[in-house]
Amino acid sequence: MKAINLILVSLTISLVAGCSKMSNHHSQQNQAHDVAWFKQHQKILMQTLTQCSNNPAKYRNHPECINAQQAANDIVAGDPVPLPADMAHPKE
């Protein structure tokens, strides 16, 4: 039982430390990172997604959360292939 408590305390400390680093990182930035940046920095992408999902009421419309979610969607689904110009805007 003591081992389980030690593991839980360690995980909690790690999670809090990770979130505080994330908050410090974002407070130093004036602008949100774009989707391409998140795709290249997947560790920060995961931290951002965790922070955003832990408090959706606060971060739902935050540009960092929106861009991070889009980057994650693109990674999972694969980047969309652009349509040829004649297919992108069909003639009516």
C-alpha cells in the first residue's frame, strides 16, 4: 500500500511540474504557436493538449488550444491533400 501511495505522489508531482512549466512557457509567449509549429514540437503539443483538456471552460477558445487540437487532428488523420484548382471550386 505504501508503494502505491509513493507512486501516486510521484505522478502527481510530475504532472504539476509539467503543467507549471507549460504555464511558464506560454506566459513568455505573446502569440499562439501555429499548427505547423505544434507538429514539429510534439512534446509541447501533448502538454498543451493536456492543459487544455483539464480545464476546457477556461481554455476552450484559447488560440494555443485550438491550434494544438488542429495539429493533433492533422497528425492522426494525416495532412489533407490539396484538391486540384478545378476541383476546389467546381463550375456551376
